[in-house]
Amino acid sequence: AAGVIQSPRHLIKEKRETATLKCYPIPRHDTVYWYQQGPGQDPQFLISFYEKMQSDKGSIPDRFSAQQFSDYHSELNMSSLELGDSALYFCANSGPHTGELFFGEGSRLTVL
Amino acid sequence: AQSVTQLGSHVSVSEGALVLLRCNYSSSVPPYLFWYVQYPNQGLQLLLKYTSAATLVKGINGFEAEFKKSETSFHLTKPSAHMSDAAEYFCAVRSNFGNEKLTFGTGTRLTIIP
């Protein structure tokens, strides 16, 4: 069965650069969530989208933005990168009548 | 709002011994509850979930958890620990309607002693 696909899996950037992470959800699962997991931390909710509209917002810095496109894939854009942005970024997906969230493998961002 | 509290950031058990990882939840509405496992440098793998059906839930790798509303608990157990169980375990909660986000506990690192 198709799962949540995230790209890239690994990304290395310099401070003050920009990064874009992509998430391709399970077909017909229309809600996308982004999480950030710092080293040794639990995953923290950043933002979510339902039917291409932002549905909830968590602890997402103003330097970050995200959107969900017409094909339901989502992108997380991070600008003016800081060392503290180094983390594992997860995209998760839920659909109608599903209690659980399906997670991608994550994108590991390293900021040097 | 929903939240979970995991008691014990580190738990060590001997190989073959009982594994018990504690999770208590707080929720203003009936919750969905989950346990995820994360191996080093890997993603989140769903172990099991409670979605208001049976209160005793069986998951993968021999793990199970029991939803106890009176105690607001959802502790994770495994009768006999295996070396391969060493990992980080996260309890998580979500409300049972809408497109609510999943809220994670702070995690418990399980170490297995040979």
C-alpha cells in the first residue's frame, strides 16, 4: 500500500539559507500535518492542512511557511535557517474515518 | 485540549523481564490513544492504537496496552523483553473527531539489559 512520501530524506544547509521539504500524502487522505523533532525531543506539531486550507497551527516560527497544493501534496518552506532548526521533520497524513496518523520516514535537516 | 504524561524518561529492564511503560492522558473529549516506537535515526512506527473499541489493545512485536478510563491511563506492556525492543517509545493522544493533531508525550527510552 502507498505510504506517506517525504523528500528529501536528508538535507544540509548553511545558516541563513532556505530549505523546502515536500510531503506526498496517501491518496484520498486529505489532511496533512507537519512535525519537528529536535535531537532527543518528542515530535512537536508545527502546522496542519485540510482540503488545502490551514486547519491548525502550532509552534511554527514566523520564518517557516507551508501550504497544501491542489494535488494534496504539501511543502514546508524554511527561511533564514538557524542552527536550532536542525531536526527531523515529519509529515503525517490522515483520512476520513481513520483514527490514526500515518507518518512519513522524515526529512533530516542539518544546518551548519 | 489533550495531553499525555509519560512517567519515566528512561526505563531499564532485563532481557526476558516484563516491560511496563506508563502513560496517563488528559482529554476533555473521548480520546484516541497511540503508542509509537522510534529506533535510532529512524521514523515513527505505530505499535498500537485505541480508538474506542476494545479497551485491551494488542499491537505489533508482542506489545499490548489497556485503556483505563477510571485511571486515565494507557500503559504499554510486554511480557518478555527482547534486546530488539531497545528504542524510544512515545505515547500520543488525539481527540476522536475532526482533524485534530496528534499530541505526543516526552518519550521513554527503553534499555534492555542482557
